Amino acid sequence: MCGIVAYIGHRNAKPILMEGLKRLEYRGYDSAGMAILEGTTGRLRTDRAVGRVAMLEEKLEGRQEFEGTLGVAHTRWATHGGVTEANAHPHRDDRHGLVLIHNGIIENYAALKTYLQEKGHRFTSETDTEVLAMLISELYEGDLESAVQGALREVTGAYAIAVICEKEPDTLVVARKGSPLMVGIGQGEYVVASDASAIVAHTTQAFALDDYNVVKLTRSSLSTSDIHNTPVTPKVTQLEIDLQEIELGGYTHFMLKEIFEQPKALRACVSGRLDIREGRVVLGGLAAYAKELTKTRRIVLTAQGTALHAAMIGRYMIEDLAKVPAQTEYASEFRYRNPVIEEGTVVIAVSQSGETADTLAALHEARERGALALGVINVVGSTIARDTDAGVYLRVGPEIGVASTKAFTGQVTALSMITLFLARKRLMSADQCADLMRELDQVPDKIQRILDQAQRIARITERYIERENWLFLGRGYNYPTALEGALKLKEISYIHAEGMPAAEMKHGPIALINEGMPAVFIANRGRQYDKVMSNIQEVRSRGGHVIAVATEGDEQIARLAQDVIYVPDVAEPISPLLTVVPLQLMAYYAAVARGHDVDKPRNLAKSVTVE
Ligand code: F6R
């Protein structure tokens, strides 16, 4: 949802900003722009380009006027206004020579625009952001920080912004509410960005802004306040991201890298948390709430997209193994539907980024109504992580590919550990718990065995890539896996796919099946294996082509399905950790074969920080 990066210091800003934009491009890639205070003239130079950051880079190549040590840059995911150069950031004011970049949405922009037009401001874009630039300009009386504070007192909505002004060549002002922003502290320089990936190459000392924080940076000082100018003390921490984790490292795409990283990522996720000898899960983040959790009467898991699919698997596990009533719900629905939260309800927000606007709002709603709020989050220190009472980090490393893969398996792994933590305290014996933990511990090696078949999975996929409609079918624990397989295929290969419980097919969707239509069945051995076999027969007898994900050693299925991808045997509750991997690979290879940019699927952006 837009990436922003800003620099003030003693080095040439352009390459730092350009590099930052490339790192943040996964957050949006409709257009990009940069503004630099030219060193020799003190004038602000701005340029923008529709399309990828590479287009902007080409446009700025060799331009001397973009030499300077103060600048801001932006990569956009369009919300208000079409994808045009005029709507690209940075946005300029019309009076004082100031520019602004913004991630978020100014909700009351229409009323503010009318007011500003009456004051004589002339707008050149359709964006809500330009309104904020003009409002700061309107309030500017020689002090940029105070004009920014004043303007932010007037706006509603979400923002992470960076502002510079020709009249204050030694000042960069940044602020946040709702959208993430971090300040990296270097030697006589500061790099500000939407996330740590654009900072870590320059410094590992950083702090995340809290809502309503306004930070004024000069080349030699930093001061933080809120929008009412009350001083705030930032909490500086050490960034723990390794540069290698955010580089392609020989892979063609981040998505492929992240699929292949899953064994390592899941080892990190469980490391130190499975005490198999004692038959107990060690989750430091939950220890303080163990009593409340044991007594919980209901668990609500809320999330969006892939994270919701992981949550659905979590729900099945919690009810099945810990015997606590559980439900899942789209955060976007939960937050607005006046949900009933009884005493003893625990809400678990599941999110890779920890910044998804709907998930954050659902969490706030639940806390407001008295629920204990837990997070299953990947990004350390993210907004949701900070706003929960407690939680479990995924520890799977940064996920850059827009299509979520290792975060999904990390979420399912974390939810299995939470389930066992709870189940052990309520009813499960140490031996039962140890058995499941042993299974969980072996998952990384088993995933590796699936990854070793990647080339074969690519060949199977390529046979079907001309087909525009696919079905993904599964039952029980693998019904959410079917949803996830369909989502992966849709979002990067633009093939229409539907995921559903295999038994649901007969209630309507079976009418879709025609000669050669691919139907991917998750048909691993489990409680409903025989039922899934019948569903496969139903599809075959109507001409559908069945691609089955089955358990190693299952020979019966080879007689029914056109193609079979085998996965190792594993305890049923955690089987989605294996069965999803072939589906991730199929989506990847389908998108590559259809010539799509896998890491930057059209219309999408990672981390949806607007409603
Ligand atoms: C799909 C995908 C999205 C996210 C969803 C929630 O591949 O990545 O569906 O899962 O936008 O994002 P987080 O997990 O960051 O809250």
C-alpha cells in the first residue's frame, strides 16, 4: 500500500532513495516519484513516472539537478485518482515550495479541498494527498514542523508522510497515524521508510513511529512530538533483519525463494518452542496469560486473505484438539457487524505484515469489548503486534513476494503450537502432545521432499495453463488449503479459480465442470479420504481432469486421477503444511508460463493498510 522513503544527511540522496524504492516496490507499483532539494540552487526538483520504479530510474538517469542531500521518494498503489503521472507522488503545494509523500487515505479530503479552493489553492491532481500538501502550505508561517502538526490536527484517516520545503533546506518532517513508518538513525544522517528493508543497508539503529508522532529531523538533530507538540521519547531498537534475507540470492523471484525457504523458515518458527521430552510447548509470549487462556470460553480468529485461510485451519485444530469453541471471521466483516464478545473470549489476529487495516480495526473492536487480544504476526514491532496483549511471532523472516507463502505455513505452525499449548493445559496428555510435536518437528524435512519434486510439478502445471477456470477441492483440514490454492492461482496467474469443500460441489458448482476442466483435489490420507475419492469420481465422470495431491504410497489414487503429486504422510491436523506446497508451486509455475510478473501481480500490493 505505497512505499515511502526519505533521506537527510551528507550523502547524495538519489541513489539511497532509488535503492529504497526498489526495496519497497512490493508495497505498490502503479507509479513512482522523487523530489530532491538541489544542492547547488536550493530548489526542489521533482519528477514522477507511471509504472515501475525502473521507469523513474530511467527518467532520472544522469540528471544533475537531482543531486542533493535531502529528498523524498514514493512508490504508489493507487487509491484516490487513477494511475497517472499527475496523481503520482510527491505532491507539491502552490505557495512555499514544499513537497509531500503519503501512504494512507485522508478521509475528509473532500471537505478540506473545498475549503482550500475557497482560499485560492489550485489543485492539479485527483488525490487526497495533494489536499494535505496544500493544507500544510496554507498553515505554513515559517515553521514546517508546526504547519505539519496543525494540518494533521485537521485530518481524519490514515497517513505516513514525509515533507520537505525549499524554505527550510535543513529539515525533514515525518509523521504517522495508521500507516507504518520508521526512522533509521545513521552517523549525521537519517533514513526514513515504510519498513526496515529500505533502512537496514544504512543503519541498524531505528525506531518505529507511534500513531500521531511527528518527527523533525535536521542533519544534526532529531526531535519527536505529537500533533499537539507535546514531546515524545522514541524507543530506539536494533534492527534484526539481515540484508541477505531481503535479496533474491540467485532465485528468479521472491515468491520462489520464499517457497523454497519454507523448511528453514519453519525450523526457525519452532526452534526452542517444542519441548518434546516434557511434552509441552514453550511459548514465552503467552506465558503471562496461560491461566486466562486455559479458562477461555471461545476463540475468535480474525484475518484477511491467506492469513484467514491459516486461521481457518487454526480454528479446526483448536476445536478438535483443545476442545475450545472457535470461529473465524474476515476482519473486515467482524469490525462492522456488532459482534457478540462474551466474557472469556480470546481474539487472535493473524497477519504477516501486522499492518492490515481491517485486521487491526477488528482487533481494536474486540479489545474494546473486553476480549483478550493475541497476535500471530510475522513483522516484529508492527502495529498489530504492538496493539495486542500478547502473541506469537512467526520468525519466518521477511516476506517480500506479494503472494504469501512462507507466512502461511508459519501461521499454521504458530497456530498448531498455540493449540498444543492450550490443549496440554486443558486435556491433552504429555505423550499425545509429544507425538504431535514430533510430527511438527519433522515437517521441514518433509516439505523439502516436496520441493525436490518442483520440476515435475512445473511440468504437470504446464499441461493445464491454457484453461481459464480451475477448481480446488478439499475436506476437513484441507478445505482451507483448497481456498488457499485457488487464491494463489488467481492472484498471480489471473486464472479464475474457486476453492470449496469437496462435498459442496454437488450443490451447484458441479455444473461448471466440462471436458478437461482442471480440478485439484487435496486427497491425502485422513478421516474423509473415502468421501474425497467419491468426489473425484463425480468430477471424472463429467469430463474434468483431476490433479490429486495425495499421500506417498497411495496407489489407488493413481488409477483415478490424471496426475498425482505425492506428499509425505503426516498427522492430519498439520497436513495443510505439506499439501499447500504443491499448490504454491503450481500457482508459481502457471504464472511464469503465462508470462506474468510473479512478484508484482497486477492491481495488488503487499500489506493492505487501507480499508
Ligand atoms: C495473498 C496475500 C493476502 C494477505 C492478506 C493479509 O497471497 O498475501 O491475501 O494474506 O492481505 O495480509 P497480512 O497477513 O499481512 O495481514
